[in-house]
Amino acid sequence: MNHEILKRVIFDQHQIIRNATIVPRRYSFDLQANYVVTGLRRAGKSTLLYKVVQDLVAEGVDWSRIIYINFEDERLAEFSLEDFQDIPLVLSELSDERGFYVLDEVQNIAGWERFARRMADAGERVFITGSNATMLSSEMERALGGRYLVRHITPYRFDEYLDAQGQPYDMAARYTTSEQGRIMRLFDRFMHLGGFPESLKLSDPREYVGNVYQKVLLGDIVARFGIRNVDALRVLMKKVAETVRSDVSYSKLHNTLKSIGYELSKDSVITYISHAMEAFLIFRLENAVASFVERSGNPKFYFSDNGLLNLFLFDRDTALLENEIAVALLDVYGDQLRYLKSRKYGIDIDFYVPEEHLAVQVAYSIAGQARDREIANLAKLAELQHGEGRLIIVTMEEEEAIEYRGATIEVVPAWKFLLR
């Protein structure tokens, strides 16, 4: 690879980082460790690494020691596995000291993990980003051999969204009428438009989110996996969006597509959904009490950002509310998060964390019949857990504490729940 081109790429990136205004986020990095940073496109991975670079410079590291390469730069269109050897050579031309390497969207170069492993073995400090979950497959973890720590990045969570909007949410703000009103208004916007960082600057965030979706669909799924039936994939994603709040089998999705004229095999449905999860477009939750077959076949699907889900829905605020709570709980509990549905006990719980004895129901409102239904589900679970754990109903606005058959159920507005 021409070293002059690499240097221009590096120093142009330095200028971008110097001028970047960065909203603090919840993620932290040990500057003496190596990281693989993954997540949905445009979730803010690169900006987080800008912050890492700014922190290094603040600690006295000279810019010449920072080798930041964005592999989506068109000047690197011909970059191949063999060209990686030129990266440390360029550093040696710029500085006599050990450097810090940032490789952004490195999954575009086949075989990148070999270079990453070699650099770690040599004791170099390396930060890597990528938008494809195959980077975290068991095979890739074996290839990297535990040499890298993993950080999964999501679009803004609600507290970060408020930070980006300059809206305080401390105790004083939550109890001041005017400030609380602004927080609630911003939550409504966040629930409908999602938390992609760059979308906050735009007059039409929905158009931006639509462009992100197309990039994920056509770039990270269709092009990367060689999908031919693009129309069927588009319709499948729409049908998955329509199932949010309900468990659904792959057979049902297959039959739904077949009924509207898409001859997509069940195996293809499973494969397409797997690719969508690998691109971080959607995620699934399994039933905590189901058999292994049921866990595999009847998951609940959610979208990684509400802005993406809202591209498919019309006047479905209840689905948007539940999707946002799913994303927030996944961010905290990861693989521990389940849903709980048992015909034997007549229980249907939206979200359940067995290790924490935490059960969360989501209801836009608990007025009328919804109140008895939501309370009954949680009360039955409380009896099975012998009163252990926390029982919560997340609503759009209502708030109270309910005592029922010896169980205490917290009713919490969504904006407060997300700020806990």
C-alpha cells in the first residue's frame, strides 16, 4: 500500500478528531488494553474512539503516534490483507515511539483478525471497530485468543439522549414541573425517533434512520451474505416488526410470507433472520420456561433502536414502548434477559431476569381491564417465587405502588424507569 496515501488518510482523520464535539457516554476504556468495539451502524462507535484518541492526547501522547485508519475511506478501496504490514511501517516513519492503532470498520478487509492477533502478540495497543456480529462468533473469539476486550455499543440510551440535548435529569430536574415536562416531551420524541447520535442534528431524523436501515439491509446483510431475494428479505423484516410484543415461530413467519406470494423456505427465513441479528438490526429473547425446542423456535424479536422499528409501524405506540424497554433491559442484563410464558401456570411476563428475580410488564396504560390483567400475571409469578424479587409495570405516564396478595408491584412511567 502506498505510504503517502496511508499518511493522508491518517492525518485527515486526525483533523476530524480534533474538531469533534463529543457527548460523554457510559462506556469506558483502559488505555493499556486492546478492544474490539462492535454494534449497529451509526451507533457512535467511531465517536467513542475519537474520545479515546482525545484522552490519549490529553495525557501527552503525540498525534504522530496515533494511527487511526477508517477502512470505509474510498482511498483504501484496494486495501488487502497483505497491506496491513504497511501500517506499523508508516508509524515507524512518523515516530520513534510505540503507537496506538485504531482500525475503524476493519471487517471490510478479509482476514483482518490475523493482523489483529499479531499486533496484540507484539504488545501493541489496538482498538478495532466493526458493524458485524460475526466478529464476536466463537470462531472469531478463538482466533483472537482472548487478546481483546469486547465493548458492544448501542445508539443513545435515554440518559445519553438527554445529555446530548443538554437536558438535565438530576433529582432537582425530575421534581421541577417545567423540567419534568421537557424530559417527558423528549422521551416521547426519543421513543418515536430513536437514539442514533447523528440524527439529533437533523430536521428530519426519520429520513436519516431510513438511510441507516437501507445501508444495514443492503450493505451489511444483502451484499455481505450474497442474498438474492431482496424483496423477500424486506417483507420479512416488516413482518418481524409486526410481531414485536409477541412470540412467533419461524414456521409462522414462513407461512405468512408464503400466503402473500413469497416462496421462501423455512430454512431461508431462519438464515435471513440470523443475518439481521448478525448486523445488529434485531435481537431475540427466549422463553425462560420453555423446552429447548420452544426456545429455539418461538422467540420474541425486537429492533435494536426504536427509530428502526418505527419505520414499519403506524400508530403503534404500545409496541414502541415495549421495544424501548427491551433495548434498555438488554443493555443492562444481556444474555440473562428472557420473557416468561407458561400455559401451565397461566403466566405471560414481557421481560424476566431469572438470576435477579426481576419481572417487568409493559403497558401503555393500566386503566380498565389492563390493570387486572397485568397485576394478575405478576401476582402469579410472585407466588411461584415465594415473594422474592421485584415486580414492575412500566407505563407511559402512570405511577403508583400496588399491594396485591402480599406482593408489591411498582408502577413506573417509562422515562423514570429508563433513568434509574
